[in-house]
Amino acid sequence: MKSTMIALVAAASLVAAGTVLAASGADLANAKGCGTCHAADAKKVGPSWKDVAAKNKDNKGASEKVVTMLKDGKGHPKVAASDAELKALAAFALAGGK
Ligand code: HEC
């Protein structure tokens, strides 16, 4: 019985780890609805990820700026996500949607 429990817990944590990996970049942006206003290389309501990457490429603090902007909703629609998710979203956007 005890070993069954251990196996179940181990399996559950594997699934959880997979979820974290899958929830990076494009998947996360999809899940959070970024695609409503952003596309990889076409302007929609907001700039394309390509433009975002180009505009911020010399800004070392860009990731922090974007995280704060999404978190506080300053100059941008507020995004409900964890800090880790916001960091992943910022990295994805600043890499030009990759
Ligand atoms: C309702 C529309 C909308 C949604 C949804 C949206 N954005 Fe935006 N986003 C905008 C607009 C508009 C701008 C341009 C703001 C400006 O330049 O003042 C923008 C700009 C940005 C920028 C550029 C910031 C900069 O200073 O270069 C990033 C990065 C960004 N959005 C990320 C995201 C992410 C990640 C998501 C999803 C979690 C998201 N956005 C969802 C409308 C949206």
C-alpha cells in the first residue's frame, strides 16, 4: 500500500513537471490570451512580438519592465499570472514570439 502511494506521488509530480514545461512561451501566451492583441509578426491591437523584440533589444532591464507592466497593468491591460509565468511571458515576447 505504501509503495503504491509513493508510485502515485511520483507519477503526479512527473505530470506537474510536464505542465510547467508545456506552459512556457507560446502555450502560455495562448493560455493568457495575448494572441487577441499580439501576433508573431503582424501588428494587431498591440505590436507584433517581432517589433517588441526589436524595440527592446538594447534594453537590459526590458524583462523587468515588461513583467511590471503586465503585473500592474500600467500602460497595458493587466495580466493575471504568477511571477514565474510573467517572466516566461516577458522572455517569450522579448525573443520575438519564440
Ligand atoms: C487587449 C489587448 C492586449 C492584450 C490581451 C495583450 N496586450 Fe500586450 N500590448 C497591447 C498594446 C495596445 C500594447 C502597446 C502599448 C504601448 O505601446 O503603449 C502592448 C504592448 C506589449 C508589449 C511591449 C511593451 C514594450 O514596452 O515594448 C509586450 C511585451 C506585451 N504587450 C506583452 C503582452 C503579453 C505577454 C500578453 C499576454 C499575457 C499581452 N501583451 C496581452 C495590448 C494587449
